[in-house]
Amino acid sequence: MPIGSLDIFHEHTKRWFERCIGTPTAVQEAAWPAIASGDHTLVSAPTGTGKTLSAFLVFIDRLLEMARQGTLKQELYLIYVSPLRSLAGDIRENLRRPLEGILGEADQSGAGAFIGKGQTGLTVAVRTGDTPQSERRKMVKSPPHILITTPESLYLMLTGRSGQSVLRTARWIIIDEVHAMIDTKRGAHLSLSVARLDKLCPKPLQRIGLSATVDPLEEAARWLSPDPVTIAAPKMHKEIELVVTSPSFDKAPRKDAAWQEIAESVYRYCLEARSVIAFVDGRAYAEKLAYYVNQLGGEGFARTHHGSISKEQRVEVEHALRRGDLRLLCATSSMELGIDVGEIDQVFQVGCPRSISGTMQRLGRSGHNPNRVSVMKIFARASSEGFYSGLAAEVVRRGGIEKCRPPRLCLDVLAQHLVSMATDNGYTVDEVMEILPRAYPFRDVTREDVKAVLRMLAGDYEHDRDIPVRPRVLYDRVHERVDGDAYSRMLAVSAGGTIPDKGLYTVRTEDGVKLGELDEEFVFEAREGDKFLLGSFAWQISDIRKDTVVVRQSSP
């Protein structure tokens, strides 16, 4: 085995990896030495090549070594940031395997006493919007060694003193799905949170970025950290199979003719496979495809996965797919990122792909392991879509991808953080100018820009027009100092983040079981007795209330 790969780990870790995983992938060989040496590291490789373990294993090994030496404190060391709450839960489950496996190797060698029988030794906690208050309080009293969170929850923790008390001991941070964050204001929001972490903690955190294929890598590295970044992106060959097809329209005209013909093709292909994911661009399309496939395969042959379905139903569907009990999952981009759904034989794309990067992500969901072939069938809904789908498939085959373009300045995001920072002990403009260069999208923000945003937050522009408004922050223009009050904290907590706030109605059965959510535009046009599809099942509206739609199950 080459020096610099498994040889950097403790003997227990090395033995567990060789026994349970085997040989390191090229990206793991490239990433481990850089991470172990303390470098900021960007790990870029296709889906299913072991990126997550390339980031975590070094830190797990290091924390277990601290436990052996008796220097491991009950405090936070590692932060993992995921763009999806469901992905955060997956990561916690996936961490159990190496933790328990390495400790099992220690027990077999007689060295397991340093932790205690039946214990994993390292505590892992998840902090998202779904985390109960009781667990949040427990986290403050006894911080975990590894914290799994989302960009929005990290921001909220930075806003409050209790959250800061947990975060201030962190040493390392892993940012997952960089390719999905880098071009968005949500990514800019996260980068400023990480820059604030650098100031909160005793020294700047070591930053690890995990990304699918991204271009240019140098731009992504600059986004990850203002300091030098080691790029671990070895060339990796992945066998792929892309097939583009479209309906023939040779049958008699009928309602949704293209969708019905696509559903028939999808159903035939599913009969030859164990588990399939069909991606569509829209929740209504996911429901439509599942409906027509279930007419052929029976109820439950296909299920749906999208943002309007309740968390409980999404988890149920993910588990069914992971167990191999579900033949077809009709999904939107909610399944595009790295949620663990087990072995997927094929992936379908219905409609022309909207982006090359998204197509590559979806393709990577099938044949997830490095040595398997990733198969995608693209179903065009019209002849014109067939042409553009073919062009997209050819670009994917050649390994092309869109160039990343991180947003810059983002003064609206800056305003949120300026309010959040004011809720603690306040700050000066000088302190803000120390933080901004460590967040790539804000590197060009000037002192005058910051002062202009602060004047806006203090209500100057409304006051100039004699409009009464309560200041969002208390801005001392003479000493250039900013403080906050209870109103500032309320704004920071309730209006943080960049995910659009949509008017949604909760959908419940007559027994009170939550099924999901509906857009307010749909509810405004709906009437009692109307039928619709949700979660691949038909429902009939029995009552529309202030913020809830009550339904009962119905035939389509």
C-alpha cells in the first residue's frame, strides 16, 4: 500500500478499513494526506467515490486517538454542514459504521478499555429545524464531539449565546455538496457564517469542502477558503450508459398521451430492475408519472418524493427504497443530492435536463459504487426535447460541465448577518471588515458598503422620508459601533436564511394525520370536493380552513 494513504491512520482504523471497505479510492488516496497535514482541502469527485469517508475518517481517527490518550474533552471538535436536513440524518447513521467498526477492532486487540464496552466513545448530534428543544438543551449542557447541521441552523446557533458556547471550541468544518451551494446566495450566507466561526473560535477552522464535479476547481477552492487550499480531484473513470428516447405518438389521441406512453415505457423498464428513481422537474409531474405507472403496476408500485410531502412520508419512502421494497420512486431534485437510498439499478430523467451538473448528479444515483455502471434513460416528452436531451447527453458523455459563478457582494445577506451579530455583545465596523475577507462572496465589500447597510438597518432611509420605523440595529455613527435589542434578535431568528418563504397550507386527514403541504395558489383555486394527487395517492378536499386543508382518501 502506498505511503500516505492508510499508513497515516492508527492500526485499528487501518485494519477496519481493509477488512470492511478494501482498497482506498483515488480520491481518498489524494485527500487523506492533505487533510491529515492540516490543509484546507477541496475534495472533488463523481458521486459514489467515497468522498464522505475521505473527509471524516481522518478526524474520526484523530478523535479516537485523543480518547486513547485521555485528552478528549466533552466539547465540539468537528462541524459537518449539509444543505439537506434529511442528508444530515443519513450522515449520522453512516458514521456509526466506522465508529463501531474501529472500536470493534480495538476490542479484538484488547485495547478497547480506553472507551468502555458498548460505547462508541464519540458523541454525534444533529442540529436542524427538526431537532426537538429537549435535544437542543442537552447539546448546550453536554456538547457533542461531532455536530451535523444545516446552513440555516448554523446561522441560528451563531446568533444566540447558547449556540456560540457550543461552537466556540470547534477545530474543523466539513462543507458538503459545495457544487450545489457555490452559485447561490445560500452558499454566500454559509460562507459568511463560516467566516464568523473563524473569529469566534480560538483559531480559524480547517475547512474541508466536498463536491461533485465542479469547474473551475480553482474558483471553488477560493470560495472554500481565503487561505491556500489543496485540491484533491484525481481523474476517475466511471462507466456510464445514456439512452435518449421519446414517445412515438402513433396511437389515437388521448389525454396526457405523452405521459401515458412514457409511463408504459417506464413500467416495462422497471420490471427488469430492482429499484429505479425517475427524476422530473416539478412536483405535479412526479405525481402524474406515479399515477399513470400505478395504473399499470398497481397501487404502491410507484411512490413520490418531493418537498410537499410530509417528513414522515419522505422517510418512509426512503427506507422502502433502501430495503429494495419499492420498485419506482418519482422524485424532484429532493433526491438529487447524497441521500442514502441503497443500490439503484437505473435512473430515469423525464423531460430535457435543465443543467449538465444536475444531470451528472442524477446519473450518479445509479451504480453508486465506483466499479458499477451508472445507467440513465432520458425520456423526451416531445421531438424538440429529444434533440436537446441528446445534446445534454453528449456533453455529459464528454465530461463537460457548466462553470461555477459564485455571487458577489450580496448586501441583503450581509444585512442579515449584521443584525445577527448585533444580538450578542455588539461589534464595531472594524470587526466586520476583519471578517468579510474570509468569506469569498464578500471580499469586495467596502467599508462604505457596510456603513450604508447599517444606515439602512438603523432606519435612516425611512426617517429621511418621515416614515416611522423601528431601527433593526442601534448604530452609533460617531464611534462606528453597533448593538442590538430584543427586536434585533427577533428579526435575526425569524427572518434569517435565503430560502424563499412560500405560503403553504398543511394537508391533514380527517383524523389529523399530516400528509404534506399545498401551495396557497392551488388552495385559492380549490373548492370542497375537488380531487388531487399527493404522495402518489388520490385525495378529496373535505374542508379548507385558515391554514389547513382537510382531506379524505378518494379514487382518482
